[in-house]
Amino acid sequence: MCCLNKPINRKKNDIKVVNKRVKAKPPSTPSLNLVCDIDTLRTLIKKNKVRVVDVRKRDEYLKGHIKTAVSLPLAELLSNDDPESIIKILNNLGISDDTLVVIYDDTFGALASRVAWSFKFIGHRNVALLEVTYDNWKKLGLEIERKSNKYSKVSHSVDIDYSIFADAEYIENAQNDKNKIIIDSRERLNFLTEHIPNSKNIPYTMLRSENSILRNPSELKRFMENRGIDLNNEIITYCGSVGTLSGLAFFALKTAGISNVKLYPKSFKEWKSLGKPKTEFKDATYWDLSAE
Amino acid sequence: MAKSIDYDVLSSSKNKELETNEKWGLAEESEYFANKVKLYRQDKLNADEFRRFRLQNGAYGSRLNSEFSMIRIKVPGGDITPTQLEKIASLSESFSIGSAHVSTRQNIQLHWVQLEDVSEVFRGLAEVGLTSREACGNTIRNVMCSHFAGVCPNEPFDATPYAKAIARFFLRNPICQNLPRKFKFNFSCCPEHGYVRIADVGLVPTIRDGVKGFRVYLGGGLGAASFIGHLLEEFTPESRLLSTSIATIRLYDRLGNRENLARNRMRYLVSEIGWEKFQGLLLKERILVEATISIPTRKSYDGFLNTGDLNNTSISSTSTKSKIKLPVINSNSADTPYTRWLNTNVVAQKQSGYYSVYITLGAGDITSSQLRILAECIREFSLEKKARNTPQQNFLIRYIKADQLPKVFQKLSGNGLGNPGANTIVSTVGCSGTTSCNLAITNSHRLAKEIQSKFLELNIDLDKDYVDSTIKISGCPNSCGQHEVATIGFYGGATRIGTSMVPIYTMLFAGSTGENGELGKAIMRVPAKKVMDVVLKIFEHFKKERKGDEKLNEWIYKISNGNGAGEIKNVDDMKKLLLPIIELPAFSAAPDFYKDYGTDSNFVAKTARGECAA
Ligand code: HEM
Ligand code: SF4
């Protein structure tokens, strides 16, 4: 189980740490876009200027991975999802404050997004998602290898960014706030079945294009405009259980140009276990439309 | 109203991309729709005006939830390319529910699309030449054409180019943007295949003295009250197809009932003023149309006709004089899955050496990944590189060489698309029912699927007695599932038994399609959860009592006309036989019998305002 409760409890005492963010770092290293394209990553790998993180299962990593990549299976991160543990993970992977990090998976970017969000949460700035999945990378015949990579340990600072985090209590307060929009990123039929009251549905399947884990920003922006979502709105995303699908939505919304996006990492699973109210739609038998 | 999209009669620009159908969609209509949604959301457009606009563009409101829409993609003549299927697959994944639904009028429907995403679906459709424009609303709906047109051994010529030219001519045409009600054209290939007697205009191709033409049937249609169309004249030459169509639409537009929602289809006009009078007015109107039709108008139609592959020479068409049955490949070997499929899903074409292959779907549902497999199959195996969807809610891939059939089967069956039974009673039809339709009383969709899986389990497809028989189910009397033209049809309703509400179906017998099509007769009411038992009981008695090698549809026809030869002679005997079966146990003993398929909740008949006439 993840334990994001901890940072909550520490929230009030940690204001100093949070404020540290205001002091912008000097741009000593080039910064990454939220989504890193193939060419950029290949160049960075060649120049040895990037830490590539593979979040698939360990045995898949061992069968082959992008050159220079380290392994961090999502499950490992989720079972140690408190700031201290995440920092420890970063240190062990040789990721220091200035390291450029590019993360990939084989699950249309959802697992990579969740890990990337955690990195951002504890204050790592330069983190990006690879635009393609490992499967695509391999199909394109790009550089892969089998050897396990290890890098020398470093020491990353902590700078928790609560502005991208939401918990159940936060959601409850947002429910009736016109300026805050709660987005459910599960598929349509799951959403219809039950969802957090007043949330809107943007299924994760809307976000990807044929060749990339996320559509181009102008398309994503148009989707938001169609929905009357303003770039200045605050958006909170959630999904079914651990914040993967909604992690992807988090990055999609950021890409679309919305600055204030939060993730509710414990998502609907926790919401239900807390016995919070749900909106259910029982007036139609829509599940019978599925051909599976 | 803001800018409207102009109808340009003069543009018949040929836009022939490789492997693409005619272009029906317009990209600008997507943006236009998005803007209207915004205005509506900002309360700058009232709900009624917006609804009319939405329907004109092919989006219905979803069941009891106006946040979502059903998008009806028109597939004129049912003719669709692999690229189009793949686009529909990805649009469904992105904006709908990851599967699509083949309708009974050769449309393909995407359900539960958020209203704000509808414009995105339109955008994607336009990219591959498709549109949903005028798929709903009071307009010319999707123009149907028999899926065998072009390959049917009994057809005098391929009607497809005519169906498409008519579709193209009337799409966005100002003369039919606001009819009293919807208006449907159905073309057949031969007297046997096609739904020509239940359309506003039904057309059977025919040749007289070497001249191509049609037998035109007018004023048919299904609904709460259904009618069979009337023959306009013995022969309508193809040169008069356009004027006849325009004249019919003008007459209907002028005289059709615009007050009474329930009586505004053209069939009511015909029945109110009487066929002879209507016919007389129409023939006069046609003279007027022919005298005044402008050269550009005529030319644009001719242009549409010639863009269709009118003289498709790459594929030889040998027209046969004598009427022959569509042969199916008969293999007497053991009932392997392959031979089962071969027997019921593969049909020989008039082009010797070529076969058409049915994909049997469950009530028309197909997943996005299956759509992609279908597209691959078409590209790989079909000479014409297209497919047709069918009113039986299936697909037909045509122009396949015999030696490719095993490979086709392998590919299809590996992906859940290789079910047998397409030309038998196994291939049940079900409208959307409570899965998405505002007017639905029962879950007709699921019932159709339940019956199909039961039939497959019982190997009904192996039994030749059930070839050509059909079961079609609607979730209310409106007939979208075309229950009136089924061997055994059902439409949903609600009734009270004791203190509980129960979903119930009215069962009809002996409806049929084709040029001699007849409407079914109501027999009795059957609780939803008893439909299966009733059907099986009918089968049991059919087997006992039919004469010789009489097939189910023939036997049912005899019973419904009181000509049964066995113990069951007529409908009353049939009712007596079935009454004990439909009796429900007490609610407390078996509450499940009182519920509909697909839900654990107690049954309530909930409907909202239908949008069929908006
Ligand atoms: C009072 C309202 C309605 C009436 C009278 C009506 C009647 C019909 C009829 C008679 C057909 C076609 C049968 C044929 O001509 O071949 C049809 C087709 C259909 N209708 Fe309706 N309908 C109504 C409303 C709706 C609604 C609200 C929905 C769902 C949103 C719906 C869904 C369908 C579907 C799925 C078809 C299949 C055929 C197609 O592709 O057009 N109908 N309708
Ligand atoms: S027959 Fe009734 S339930 Fe079925 S789609 Fe039509 S209106 Fe809806």
C-alpha cells in the first residue's frame, strides 16, 4: 500500500520546504518538455545526459530495455510511495536534482505517468514521459540492450510540491467549487456505472494518438475548449485505483496548457473504501452494448 | 442562425482517393457543431433549436442522460472501406465505448459519446469521407442497398451506383432539410433480397426491352403502425429515377402531416388520401418536375451517378437469365468449426470463382479491435477491397477466391468473428433497446444476444430447417429492430402481473422481406424471461409437425394463415400450446422472472421523450 497520508500530516509543518520552490534554480541544465520525443532521447543517451527509467516489471526489463535504462517497476514505487522512500529510490537510481529523467512503460504511458508524477511530487523538476511505449521503440528498431544498469548513488533534495496533490478531503471541498473541475479518467462505461459526484469524464483512451502516448498539444487543447474548460481552471484527476490512468490525464492536461492540475493518487478505490457518496447511473443497460 | 453550409449543386468534383469511397463528410461541419454545443451550453441557443440541429447532424440523445449522444454514421448502400472501419475503431476507442453497433439500416452507431466530443467524432469521420449528417431528423435517411448488389446471381444489374447517386443528390439538398418526418430509400438487388416494401421509396432493379429501370414501391414503412408499399407503375426507367424521387419528396413535403407526430410519415399520407389519389398526384408532379428540372441539377445527379462504379469493368459481371438460388458451398464432412461456418456464412457470387463471406455479429456489436481485424481481412482477401454491412446487423466481405476461404476463416475465428449461422435463425437482430434508447421499454439488445448464444450452443446453425428464418427484436413498438418482417418477431412492452411490473414482449409470426414481403401478425405476449422457452417450444413442435422438408419459416407461415397440417393448425392452437409455458411463478418464489435481462433491479418501464420526430 502506498502511504501518501504521511505528507499530508506533515503538510503544515513543512511550509518552509514548500516555499523553497519559489527560489528558481539557475538553469544550469537544459530542461525537458513533459513529453520527450524519440530523437531528443536518443541524442541525450548518446551524450550520456539522461537517466532513462523503465517502469515495466523486472523480468521484462531483463529481457531487454532502452539503452542505459534503469529498472523501477511501478509496483516497487507504489509500495514505497512516501517522500522519504521516493527520495531513496531516486538516490539509488543515481538521479540527482539536475538529472534529466525520461520514463517509459509498455502500458500506453499510464505507468510511466504515475512514476513521473511521484518524482515531480517530491520535487524533481526535469522529468518527462517518452512519447512512445517500449514496444514501439523496439518495433522502430532503436537501441536496446539487456545488461542491467547501475549508477552511483547520489543525494537528491526534498522539495515536496503539494500543488499537484489531492486527497479525498480536497476532492470533497472541490466538488462544489465552480472553479475546480474533477476529472474521472476511466473508460466511459465505468464512469457511467459510478463516479465521484460532480466529476466529469475524460477517458484516458481519448488522450493518445496512434503513434504517441499523448496527442499533440493543440488537439488536447481543443478537447478542453470543446468542454468549456478554461486554461485557468484548476483540475483534479482521478481514476480507478492507484492513479495511473489519471496520471496520464495529469500529463495530458499539463500538455494542453492547463497550469493547475492535481492528481488524486488514491483515486476512486480509496473514495469508495471511505464510504463517500457516488453518483450511479442505473437507467440504462449500457454494459450489454459491449461486444466482449 | 449563423452561417449555414451551402449546398452546391454544381460541384460534382471527382475526389477519388485510392481505397476510399465517395466523400460524404465535410470537415467544416465539425467545427460548426462544436460551436453550437458551446452556444447551447452557454444558454445562447434554446434546447429545442439545438436538438433539431443535433439530430440533423446525426446525433441522438442517449437514454435518460442528455449529457451523452448516440452518433449514427451513415454508410450509403452499406459500402465501407477498411480505412473507414479503422477510423471508426479508433473514434470509438477515443470517444465512445470501444465498440460499434451495426444498425438495421446499414448505419454504424457509436454510443454514449459525450456531447462535447461529438464534433471530434465528426472531424474524424470527415477525414475518411464519412458523415452522420441527416442520419436522424426529418431528412432523407441513409439510403440502403442490398448487400448482394453487384454479386447477386438473380439481379439484372448492380443498383449500388443508383443508390449512391440518390444519397449524394439529396444529402444537404435544401429540398429535404425539413420534411414532415424522416424519409427512407431502400434499393434491392433482386426480388428476393432487400427491404423494398417497408421503405418510403423501395426500388427493385429490372430491365425492360433492354432498358434499365426499377419497380418503385411507395409508402411502406414500419413503426407503431406499419404499412407495405404500393407499386407506382410496372416499370420506371432509370432515366426517370431522379424525377420520380424528387416528385415524391415534393409531394410529401407539401401534403404530409406536420401536426400529428404519430402520423407524419408518408405512409399515413398515402393511407389517408388513398393510394390511387396519391399515385395520380405523384405522376402529375413528376411531369412538372421533369418539365422544370434545371440542367445543372440534372447534370449534378448524372455526375454522382458516374462517379459510382457504374461500369466497373475490372470485375466481370455475368448476368444470368434464369432465376437461381444463391448457392452455398455444401460440404458434407464432419461439423468442424470451419465447415459449420462454410455452410451458413459463405455464399457464391454470380462471378464464378468468387465468394462472399458473412461476419455474424451479436445484435450488431463489434469491438474496435475486431473492426481492425475486419479491415485487415478486407485488404488481404477481398478483390474489391470493401465490405458491406447488412440489415441483419452483420458484415459481408465480397469477392473472395475459394482457395482463400480457409485463411479468411482462420483470421476471423481467431478474433471472435467466425461464428456460424449468418443465413439462419441464429443471426438474431436486436435494436439498441434499454442499452441506449430513450424510448426503450425492454432490453431487446441483450435478449437478441442471449438467443443467439443459446442457438449456437444448441448447434441450430447445423440444421438446414432454420435457414432463411429470422428472429428480430425491438425494445418498443417503434420497430427499429424490424420485428414485423421477421419469421418470429418480438417487440417490448410492460405489464403488471400481481403487484409487480414485468418486461414483456409481443410475439409476431410470419413477417418477411423482399418484393413480396409481408408484415407479421401479433400472436401473444410473452414475459421477457420466457421468450427463450417459447421459441424452443415452437421449434420442438415444428420438428414434430412440419411436412417433408418444410423449413421453419414456411411452417410458421402456414400456421399464421390457419393452414397447419398437424396438431397445430392455426394461431389459436399455437397459443394454447404456449400458454402453460408463459405462466410466471410467484414473485417471491422467482423474482428473476420479473426482471429484465442485464439488470438486477426490479423492472420499471422508464422512458423519456423520443427524438424520432424532432
Ligand atoms: C418515436 C420514435 C421512433 C420511431 C417511430 C422509430 C422508428 C424506427 C423505424 C421504423 C426504424 C427502421 C426500420 C426500417 O425502416 O427499416 C428505425 C430505425 C432505428 N431506430 Fe428508430 N425510431 C424512433 C426513435 C428511435 C430512437 C430514440 C432511437 C435511439 C436513440 C432509435 C434507434 C433506431 C435504430 C438503432 C434504428 C436502426 C436503423 C437505422 O439505422 O436507422 N430510434 N426507427
Ligand atoms: S424499437 Fe423502440 S427501443 Fe428499439 S431503438 Fe427503436 S425506439 Fe428504441
